[in-house]
Amino acid sequence: MATESSTSPAVGRALDILSYLAERTGTVSASTLARDLELPRSSAYHILTVLTERGFTVYVPEARGYALGASAYRLASAFTMHDQLERMARPVLRSVSAAAGITVHLGILRGASTLYLLKEHPPRQSELEPPLVTAVGVLLPAHLTANGRAILAQLPPAQLRALYSRPGDFVSRTGRGPRTVDELETALALERAQGWSEEVELIAAGLRSAGAAVFDLHDQPIAALSCTWRSRIALRDPSELIGHLVAGAKEITRRLR
């Protein structure tokens, strides 16, 4: 029996249909769906039409029934990929954090935002460590974070411009940062050439971050490692810290392949 949302019945019914199909092999007729989920036939046909147009269900004429479509499987695949990515990356993050003596993050792109999946602390806190807003699950503007910029720097120009197609996409948190896609492309070209990205006081005053991209077996940038430290503290050798990040990103890439 379907459980209907009081605020959006159509959304609730669509999710009920997808859940129903996910639990079954083969195809299911629209009339069977309507009967088992106690839906009006007209509603069931209308929702199935929309789901099929979006690729979440597919109609098989020979069987006169419906099954899950490619879009539904892509969602499941994305979940599986993130689970694999986190399992592969966690021990590397732990090793990099301990070697560099600083908290290390794993992040991915969610549209034009950075989504943080993992966060590993070093065994001992150092004076480098600032209070961080980059908790697991937090979303931040990708063009302002070193984590996001490390991924953005590896995207084809057309894909980057599609993500930042409107002037309103370029929010600022500290009054700094790129204001146009041309400014962003110029900055990312330099970071791509050096093999890692950085931001200085773009997310918060007094803080600086660096990030390095992780690639899948198709050489697509799918994630990045990053860390943040107090910009007022002059590191004895910042290249050593950045070297740990780059090496960690390469190791995760190797494991994924």
C-alpha cells in the first residue's frame, strides 16, 4: 500500500512507483502498479509517463509493462561509486593527515558546490589548525574552495562554463575571489599547470587552503584532497605539506584504477 505525502502527493506516488519497481524483476503493467499501490489509474499512467520521459522508468512494448530506467540506475551507481571512493580514500587520508600533521578532507562536486565526504584529523593538533567550517556533509561554493578548484581546474572549458553560466553564480564570502567565468578560467589554468589548487582567504579571513584532484580510471576528476591552515603562520616549507596532498591524491587515483 502506498504512503502518500501530505505536501506533495505526486512526488510521493512517484517514489512509491520507483520503490515498487526496484523490488521486482522483469516488467510490471501500469494496471498492476495502480492496483498494488492503490493509485487511481489516471494518476499512475500520468506519473509513469513523466518518469519514462526523464529516463527513470522504461516501457517495454512486447511485455506491455514498465521497469526501472537508466536514470534510476545512474543514481544507484553514483551511490555505489561514492561508497567505493570513501572506502579507498579513508586510509590514505589518515596517512596523509598523520604525515602532514593537519586535518585533511575528501570532497566532490555537487553542481557548482563542494561537498565534503570525509574528514581525518592528525593524531595531534598543531598551531596550524584553525576552526574549520568544512565538516562532512557541508556544501561550499566550489570556486572559492581549494578542494573544488582542484576539480574545476581539470574540467573541459565547456563544462566549466555550463556550471557558471550566470553572473549570480559567483558568490563571495570575504569580498575576494573570481567574479566572472573568464577570471575563474585564468586562475584555474595556472593551478592546473602547477598540479594543485589553492585559495587564500576566500572562504574565511585568516585561512588558506590547498587541494589536489583525484581521477578515476577514465582520467575524469571525481574528487579532491585538501587541507586548511592559518595564513598568518609562515610555513617553513609549504611545498612539503602540498607534496603530501598531491601524493595522497595520486595514491587514491591509483587505488581506484
